[in-house]
Amino acid sequence: MKRPVLAANWKMNNGPTAASSFMDVFIPAYHPRTDRTIIIFPPAVSLPVVAAATVGRSDVLPGIQNIHWAEKGAFTGEISASMARDAGAQVALVGHSERRHIFGDTDINCAKRCHAAAKAHIAFMLCVGETIEQREAGETESLVTKQLREGLSQTPNLISTEFLLAYEPVWAIGTGLTASPADASAIQSLLRSQLRQMIGTRADEIPILYGGSVNSGNAASLLATDDIDGLLVGGASVEASSWLAIAQT
Ligand code: PGA
């Protein structure tokens, strides 16, 4: 039986006041369950609110949407992994497609962020995924393999590091288009086999999530797909009632 990971990526939504209202609804309504893990990635300014609301709830983990790889210093506007941990983050999202495509994040920078998270003793969730042009050019497999291998290339002792992966086809993010369970499953299984080459049977313990236009209507069928170990949800995670329905799928 798999233990799915259901992750909410609020993106640039839910500042501290809205985050507090969200948690006031979500936490009392979502009863602790041992058969799944919930992660919430708020904007960094709302992380303390989410962290405070999840004290005593080991089934709901606060996360951060991005971290810088340096520990501290002259990097205006950035947040280090140890600062994120200090504010309550237990997981850092790395290489989300919006970071890659809007803010120019590269595989090498992602690799440094993964290493920084591991060094600060927080888990990381490395995101990979192809654009529609790359898919149509038949480049999906080679691209996600490169993103995976380069993204993980600077984390020493990967075999004993806590991390997750998310496959998010860029053409499915925020568009209402979802990869078919079969398409998603094929890429998830490719990622798993690459990971096995890298870390052997430990690969079977690494959750590989799917993301891209997930909502309460399609969550169950995606989760029922063999190679999908969880869901990374953007738009449908911003409102507490919608997220509650997905968390309880
Ligand atoms: P979406 O976003 O659910 O709004 O498509 C997913 C994501 O970007 O993580």
C-alpha cells in the first residue's frame, strides 16, 4: 500500500492574513491520518503562520517554495535553507517550472539548492518536466532524465538524504490540461528507473509526485495510478475547502 504525499503549492497567494484564515479552516477539519502526508508550500512570509498552525501535527509539514544555496550573506531578497528551517520549513521545493522558466533557474542552480537543503537537514522536492515544444520534439525522456541527474548531482550521500521528486509537465500547469494517467505513469516509471541506477533499491522509497492541473475531480484517478505516489497541487490548493477535498481523496 502506498502512502501518498499530497502537497499544496500556494505560489504567490495567501499572505499571512489569508494563510491564517486557511489554516483556521483546514487544520480542525483535516483529522490526522497515518496513511498520507500533507505538505504546504506557502509564500515565505506566511511560513511562520503555517508552521505555528501545524505544531503537534506531524502529518502536515510546512515547506518553502524556493531557497538560495548560500548559507547567508549579500543576496538581497533571498532566503537560505537554514533560515527556512528556522522559520519552520521541513521541505524545500526546488526547480519548480515557474522558477526555471520565469526566473531562469538552471539545473546547476537546482543542484546547489538540493545540496543546501540536505546540508540544512530539510528534505527537498526536486521538480522536473517538459514544455509542450519539448514534448512535441520527442525530448521529454531525455530532458527529464537530465533535470533529474543534474539536479541531484551535487548532493553527497544521496542514498541517505531525504528527498522527493515531482513530475510536472509545464504544459499541464495552470492550463486545465492534465497528463493522462498513462502518460504521467510512463515518465514516473522512467524517473524511478533512473533513480534506481543512482541509488539502488532506496529509489523505491522516494515518493514521485505528479503535478499539473490537479483538482478534486481528477485527484483520485491520478492517485490510483501505480507509479504516482502523490500530487503537487497549485491552483486548487489555494482555497481551504478545495484543498481539504483533495487532502481527503
Ligand atoms: P496547477 O499548478 O495545479 O495550478 O496546475 C501545479 C504546480 O505548479 O505545482
